[in-house]
Amino acid sequence: MLCIGQTTYLYGLTLTFCDLKNSRG
């Protein structure tokens, strides 16, 4: 979903969520 641009939303939760989704494929 949204990864780039929403990095300052939760300052960590978003990054982790994005990484997890990206790692899974």
C-alpha cells in the first residue's frame, strides 16, 4: 500500500508494516 510518503505518520509502525509486506512479497 502506502510506504513512501507515510514514513512520518507513525515514524516506525509504517516502516515496519511496509517492510513486512515487502518481505512477504
